[in-house]
Amino acid sequence: MPDGSLTQTQKALITLRQRILGGALSGGTRLFEVALADELQISRTPIRAALSRLAEEGLLERGKGGGFVVRSFALADVVDTIDLRGVLEGTAARYAAERGAPAAALAKAQLVLRDIDRVICQQVIDMEAYSALNTVFHGLLADMAQSPTLARELARITALPFASPSAFLEDHERLETLQRILTVAQAQHRAILDAIANRESGRAESLAREHARAARRNVEFLLSQEAALREGVSSLALLAE
């Protein structure tokens, strides 16, 4: 969407979300409509709408004395949420295998995996493209379950930045490490899809859960490294020290 077509609410939402995810607004920072309206040169009503939306996304919480406060998350919050995503995605994979995923969905997922192959084999990995394709693939898995209730709960969980399938994989400069991580993830994608296509519900569920656990291990690895190796992974800015 061209910048000129963005509404004031969208501009405020994008600006504030980027500041939070990038660490410019750290956990515990108080935000007030009047100050933000003056700073961003946007009227208070769009600012209020943007703040409310960010609270719905889980990035802000309402302050006791008014205004909003940027949320911070403990490592335990991240681990629990990723584990819960794994349970839900495992259930989605099991449902898809048990109920029989539509042939069109399976074919579309295969095409997405081919596109991911092309991205991860490049000398410079386009993480924006990878994240977009990875999101599409995981969305297809949710659709294959043929359960609106499950899809709704998955959407709720993955709305949190650190719970999305591509969380903690942004802008790694360690190409060899990144390619290894993404290659393993891609192999898991193919195994999950194969299990679903062959109606192996137990295997599909187990593989999907293990796939989510890989994200948990990745964030734990990143937090164990020196600060220089964590730069560029904006989701880490949400974690409390």
C-alpha cells in the first residue's frame, strides 16, 4: 500500500509498532495520546485507535493511571507461548491427516515449499520473503485442519510477535548458521506435509510439535550469545532483562 494512501490511524499504528518491535520503546515505557499526537503530528483520535489496536495485539497494556504501557515478556512467557503454538499446530496437523486435507491445499503447500527452497539457497537470504512464505505455509496447515475454532485460536496465539512461526529469525548476519536453521525447518515442513498427505495423524502431530520446539531452542540459543550476535533480531527487544 503506497504511503500516501495510509490513513492517520494506519500511519500511527505502523510507526508505534515498529518502535516497539525495534526496541526504541522498551517494556515499561508509558505512552500518552497528547504527547504522541504532538510528536507524530497526528490528531489524538487516530493515536487513540492505534494504541487500542496495539493493546489488542498484546504489545501494550492499559496503565493504572491512564494511558498505555509497553509490555515486556519474560523468557518463561515466550517459552510457554511457543509450546502452546506447538500444541495447537500439532492438533491442526493431526486433524488434517485424520480428516483428509483437500488436494488443492496440499498442492498449494508444495508450491510454497518450492518457493522457500529458492529463497534459502541464495547467497543472501531475503528474510522478508522467507517470513512471508513461512507464514503462508503455516496458514495452509491451519486451513487443512478444517476447524474454524482451531484456526481462530492459532491466529490469536501467532498474533504475538514472538509466537509467530518466523519469530527470532530476523536479519541474522551469520549466513551459515541461518541457512542451517532454515534448511532443518524446511525438512520439517516437508515431513509434516508428507505425514498429512499419507493420513499419518500421530506422526503429523509429533512433527508439528517438534517444529515449534525448534523455535524455542533458537530463542534460548540467541539469548545465550553475546549482544553482538543478537543484533537485528528485533523480537528480542520485547524480552525483559
